[in-house]
Amino acid sequence: LPSTTERPTGEHPSACPRKLRGDEEEGLSNSRRVPSRPLTVVTGSQNPGVIPGTNPPHVGRDIVPERPPVDHLKEVARVCGIMGYVGPREAAPVIMDGLRRLEYRGYDSAGVAVANGSIDVRKAEGKIVNLEARLEDEPLTGTIGIGHTRWATHGEPSDLNAHPHTDPTGEFVVVHNGIIENFQTLREQLEAGGAVLVSQTDTEILAHLVAEEYNGDLASAVRRAVERAEGAYALVVMTKREPRKIVAVRKISPLVIGLGDSETYLASDIPALLHRTRDFLIIEDDELVTITEDGAVVETIEGELIDREVIHIDWDAEQAEKGGFDHFM
Ligand code: GLU
């Protein structure tokens, strides 16, 4: 049986349209390269079969690798955008601004979650303007939130599959850039325990795992959740139980923290935040970071504190496009 699905080499059906790429509309340089298309690779026992809306298993391939080469995960990690904000200002406009600046990475849908007592989520398939329209109809109010532009790997591009995803109680919310390779096994485990998953994504499982692992400390819950997951992730999590904090963890997919004045940002790349701050922490593989308005605490995935140096960026976004920031990713 073929156990590898692969994206076609042609245009992604819902890829960010040409006119949105390279920020031409904003008058910025269009020298940014649009990332090549990521591959979806599902292996052996993890093969979920054909998920509606995803590509059928690749036909005509005799030799199927046992595990996806890491490069495939790296390709996936180069697309999609993540944003987070905690501070005194309204979170939704800050997050939407960041998502627009991350559009060049490519996406098929977008979403945002803001915590303000409860956690409220808005999402929309297609361009960011669709999400903007939704937010106009149903605004989000609150000063902490997370956002995402998705490039689907598991499950078709749709409102439902767009991130953020919540656990069934709605108390935990996640966004994720990457692939969870053992998602089918995890899905079966969760369903055997009575869980009902509402989307086709690998990401929703992470919201369930964090909720299941929660025992009063979000960072510990995220740590235990990703111990159960294999693959690539920048995973960003909020819970209404710890309302002024965002926890994120990284493996392969990029993640940076921007340090402001009594406000803290999180993003997939530095240029998305350069108009807001010049002080950054670069999160590396297998590291976990907790952000509050007071700053960030970086730890290894095992929970050992890391004294991460704050990097002060002198260059501007255009210089970054010419190669300055690739170094950090
Ligand atoms: N694998 C996840 C999904 O299909 C995340 C894709 C991404 O990086 O945007 O929803």
C-alpha cells in the first residue's frame, strides 16, 4: 500500500494568491522568496488513509521511505505564520497586523483567539481579509491572544480546520505550525478514551493532549503533551485557567519572542515584529518559552532554565529580506 501522500508540484489550490505575496501591495521589496511547497508525508501505521480534501496517495511510487526525511518537515516549517501577544493593548489588531506581515510565507486560512475571561475564536478559510470581515461582524476584545495562518497538511483548507483549535471544554486553545506524524495513533488513543475530535487536523489533537495533561501548570502540561507527539511544531498554547500567560514550544518550526515595554510578542519570524521592538529572543529546537507582559522565561523541554541572550536587531525588514534573518531561523 502506498503510505506517502505528496503535494502536487503545481500551485496549492488555496495558496496565498500572487498579489498577496512579497508585500508588493505595501510597497515593500518583493525580493522575499516564496517558499517552495511543503510535502505532506504520512508513514506506515500513522497513515490516516485519504483525508477528504487532501491529496490522494501518490501513485506510481514503488519505494516509500519508512520515515519522512527531516527536510520534508523543514519544508512544512517554512510556511504558515504564528503570532502571539500579551500586554496592555487590544490583542486582536496586533495579531492581525502580524499575520499580514507573515502572509509571504503562504497560507490557505487564518484564525485568531483572544482570552478575556473565556477564550473566543474567529477563523476563516482563504485570505486574511475574510478573517478581518469576520472580526468586524464579531469583534474580539481582550489583551492576550494568539493567531495563525495555516497551510493545510492534514485536512482540507476550511473554516473548521483553520487554527486555533480548542479542547472540548474550550479552556485550552492552540495554534501549530508543522506536522504531528503520529497523529493517527494519538487520535485513536483519544477516541478510545471517549474524545470527540471535530476537525480533520493533526493539530486539534494537541489541544486535547494539553488539556488531558493539565494539572495546574500550563508549561508542564505542554511539555508532557509534546513528549507524546512526534514531528515538527511551533506550538503555542493559552488557557483561561492561567489567563495572563502564553506557552510555546519549538521543534524544527521557527519561533521568536519580541520583548516590548510591558508587552511581549511571539512570531514565526523577526521582520513581522521589527516595527514593534528591536529586542528578541530566538527559541531553539526542544525549547519551551512562557511569555507574560513582564517578559519571557526560556527552558529546555526537560524544564531546565536557559539564560537566553537578548538579541538587539539593528537592521530593518528590507535588510532582513536580503538574508540577515535567515541566520536565526
Ligand atoms: N498540520 C497542521 C494542519 O494541517 C498545521 C499546518 C501548518 O503548519 O499550518 O492544520
